[in-house]
Amino acid sequence: MAGPLSTASGRWKASPLRVSMPPLSRASSRAFQVAKVKHSPPLHRLRNHLKGQRAGFDSSPSSSLLEARKDLATSEDPFDAPTYNIPEKPVTFTEGASYSIIILLGLAVAAAAAYAVFKELIFEPKEYKIYGKALERVQNDSQVRVRIGSPITGYGQESRNRAARQRIAHKTWTDEDGVEHVEVNFFVRGPHGAGKVYSEMFRDKVDREWKFTYLIVDIVSPSQARLMLESYIPA
């Protein structure tokens, strides 16, 4: 501690006080550090606190939902599990051949049906062409109209079955000269009677046109009669 000092002018001037403390001993310094450590929070408490905050963050609803979805995705379906264990029976050569035969037969039937429809719709069969020509000739003949009336309709068979009525009885052949012949038989009916028609036509080799060999109408009702409408006389 310093006291008042005198200067050259004879005045007194106060000097600042200086307080000096004696140096601490080694034991006192160690006791001070221990007291400082006691007042600071321990490290294991800080670690536990951080772990708790991290656990709270991880246990959020979004993370729980993701874990639940993951568990559902990786879980096995108990109803599908037994079917996985059923071994597949190998197909033998006989079974494979039988399946192939069945498939080929089905395709053949379908192709035959398609060909029949195509032939009937696109290409008119010869017997239907001859039937049409003969029916038109009978409808335009005055002798037939007087006996059975008009209009006159034609059909294949005396049946209520539509398919049977549309089926025309016919016969097709080629003679020794290479001339093609078609013979048809069908029924006709008018308002006053009915009859049966017999007709044959051949295809001329010169002009390639169909011509009548004969055309006969047998009137059945109301009275029986036979009418010769066409008869071919070779030149």
C-alpha cells in the first residue's frame, strides 16, 4: 500500500492504491478447481439429455407411420403362403399332343364355318343361280299364274324350318363334252294353289351363258296338271 508523495512544487499528490494478495498455495488452488467442477453440470447428464431429445424426435408420428408401412409391406400373406408350396405338375408329351389336336380341330371347324358363310354370301352357288332363273321364268308364265294365282313364291322343301325351306335340292355334273349341267327341284305356291318345279340348265361353251335343258311345272292344286315351259332342242 502506497502513501502520499511530495513533488517539486511542494504540493502533495496522492498515488493510487495497490492491493496485492498473497499467492495461493497448491492445496487452495486444487480446492478452488473442485468447487468449480461441482457447480458445473456433469457430462453424463448432458449426454442423457441429448439422447432424450433425439428419441423424442425419432418417435414422431411420421416415422412411426413409415415403420408401420414397412412392416406391412414385408409381412407375408397367410392365405397365399400355402399356394406357393404346391408343386406344378409337368405337362407330358401326350397331354401336349392332345391339347394341340383339340386346338387344331377347333380351328378347322371355325375355318369351315367361315368358308361356308363366305361362299354363301360372296359367291352365289350355282344351284341358287339356276333356282333363281327357273323361279323367275315360272313367275312370268301366264299358264302358271292362271292356275295357282299371283304372286308366286318358291322354296326348297315343304317344312316350317326356315333352313330346310331355303335348301334347294340339286345335282351338278359335267358330260363327256365338258359341258356343265345343274338340275334343281323346288316347290312353288300362289294364292290359289301350289306345284312343284323340275328344271335343268347347262352352260353353253360358246357364249358361256346358262340355258334351259327343260323346265317342267307339276300343278298339285287346285287341279293337277303338267306344264312344259322350256325344252332344249339342239340345232
